[in-house]
Amino acid sequence: MITTVIGKTFLKAYNKKYSKDYSAKEFFEEVYFELFFNHPKYMQWVTNSPFVQMKTGQKVETISVLERKEKLENLFEKVENDSADASFALGYPASESKEYASTSGLVSDIEIETEKEDIYYSWIGSGLGIGVAGGYSLLINDAQITLETFEGWKYYRKYLNDPTLQKLRGNQINSWNGQWLTYKLGKDYNPNFDFSTLEMEKIFKVETTAAEVNTVNWSNLFFSLSNFYPDKTLNTYIYSFGQTNKTIGFIPIYLKAGKRLKDVFKRLFHSEQEFNNKDFQALFGMHIKRACELGSIGLQALRPENLKKYMTEDKNLSFKKEEDNLIYQSYKTWLIAMITKNKEEITDYTSELAQLLHRYRGGSTKTDRRNLISNDLLGSKSKKGFIDSLTEMVSGVEPSDLEALKKLRDEVHLMTNEEFGYFNTLLKFDYAFTEKQS
């Protein structure tokens, strides 16, 4: 199972980095158990496992060290004597075949012999799952990423054990992994961070009666990973373990798309500082499930969540709210990246055209030109309707703008329907921005 594969990748890298020679069972007992379960607050809740099966009167937060050791021995006994199932081999099928459909992923009716070490590897691998908003987690079979994830475990344990943070809930290791990797590999990482730093970064949500780890947006994680591996493709397993296990499967993540968006933003707005802001990066990315339906996660999947309605409906940005400028920048960055994805040159061509439209509209006090631009040109759903509107504009534009109008007509004619959709949406935004600035 994939959890076992990830566990093997990690432990090999861990033993090499720290000059150790742990077997999977030894690492589980001496490191994993001590961090995850040998405390009044667990870092991970594994349904039906020996660690959560309580005798009458037992509670996780009050059981003794000896009682926790007893649960560890119960796990050892199951591994030695029972056939592997999801209660103690993480990511494996449930014990009864009738439950497979609702609780298991990657199930086969072929008898597969499971090595005892593989079961311990599955626990290690599951602890390296990277949780993202939308209820899913990622497993990435990359040694460096698993080591970076592991480095964050000690901090989550530290905060769970902090007597001043008694209201911080446990069992959120996957959510923590997502936040930790995003922060550690991001541009704002400060090696001298403390809890208040992480609260400011919105990694933790602290309220009067409770505190917990927020779940990170997958786009934030994506951009941090793209800082770490600017040109790499990661083959990622995306899943959800819970009452019902969900398997999306193996999805390639093209991290160079993050670099592309940053480059476009820098060319357009002459800085990358704002792009590195966590809130700005969160504007990108459709729902993780919708993104996976594309078959890969890259530039297309990073489409800002609410952009589609502006492409399919007669809507435009109003620029009445302060955040509209940031939204405009994210939309424009993505649209230009899509339009120029096979080109080296990145130009702010639509801004120049928006200025042309603004001059044309200002040449008449009547509403006919305004309506022609807003309804017929920018509201067109086809290249033909757009070109027909340009033809109608020819007689009214300034002589100095006539050549640009003819060039636009020729370029639109050569665009694919997809490119035209992106182009006209971007022109619509730029025109609204120009009108607001005038």
C-alpha cells in the first residue's frame, strides 16, 4: 500500500541523514510511538486501532504510561498474529470484505502477503500525510519532502504538551503537516518562530474555549513546494482516511506552474513581494477535488476559484472594495499565464487595448458606444461577435488607433476558442480597471 511505500522512502532517508539503522518496528517504537501516542494528547487518531480501544473507565487524557505501553503491546500482538487490516495497517482494506466498498481503497481480491515490517511502515507513512482544505490529504514519495515533514512533528508535540495551550486539540497531524510544510518551505519562514508567530500566520485558530490547527489551502502548499522544487513534477497520491476512505488516486503536480505565475506577476506588477503573501496565494486554485478531475495539477488547476463566473456570466469587477484590486491582480496573472503559456514573451497587451476602448467610449456623450463596448464587444461569447463589434467601431476610432484595431481583429481571428475566452475576460477586467482609474 502507498502508506508503506512512503514509510520506506522516509526511513531510508532518515537513517542516512541521522546515521541510524532503525528497522520500521524500532523506529515506530522508539520515535513514532513516543511522539504520537505516549502522551495525554495523541497526535493521530486511528479508528479501531489498539491505541483508541479503551477499557471501561479509560480515557486518552488520563491513562497512565503503563496503560499506553499496554496498548503498544496490543498492537505488536496484532501485527504478529493477525492478518493485516485497516485497524492496525493504515491504508489497508477493512477486515470484512463486505465493508470494502465503504471503508477501503486500492482493494484487490488477489491474496497479497504482508510483511510485518510493512505494517509499521504504513503507520510512518500515514503520519506523513499532508492535509489540505477540502478534506483530502497528499502523500508525496520524495525523500526530502518526507524529511521536511518529519521535522515539524516535534513542534506539534511541543505545543500539545505546553500547559499554557491546554485547549489545543490533538489528532491533527495531517492538518499540521500541511501547515508546517507550507510555512517551512515558504518565503516568510523564520527559524526563530514561536506559537504567536504561527497564530499570526493563521496556522492556528485560537478561540476562547478551543484552539486547533487550521487546514491549509492547497494552493498555498503548492506555491511553497514550487519554491523548494521550482521545475519538478511530483507524482502525488491524494486520498482521505476516515469513517469512509476516499481514494482519488495518483495525480501529477507540475510545480513549474507556480514559477510561471510568479514570473508573470513580476513582469506585470514589477514586484513579487505581494505574490508571496499567503492571502494572495490563497486566491488561486479551484477546489482540490475539481482540480484532480483535470487529471493533473498545474496552471489550469490554479485558476482562481471565482473567476469562472466572470468568464461565463455577464459580470465584471466593480473595484468598489479594496480587495477587488488584489482579486484583479490574481485574475490577470492567471489569464495572461494561460494566454502566453507556450510563449516566452509576457506583455500587458490588454491594458493598452483597454485604453483604446476608453478613448473610443469618450468620443461620444451618448450611450451607444458604452453599450457597444460593454454588451456587444466584451459581452460577446464568440470570436465572430467580437470581430463584428470591432468592425462597427472602425468608423469612430481615432486615426492613430485604427492600426491597433485592425491588428486586434487579425489576432482574434487566429485565436482558438479557449484562448479567446481567456483574452476577452482579461480585456473586460482591464477595461473596468481603466474606467475606474479615469
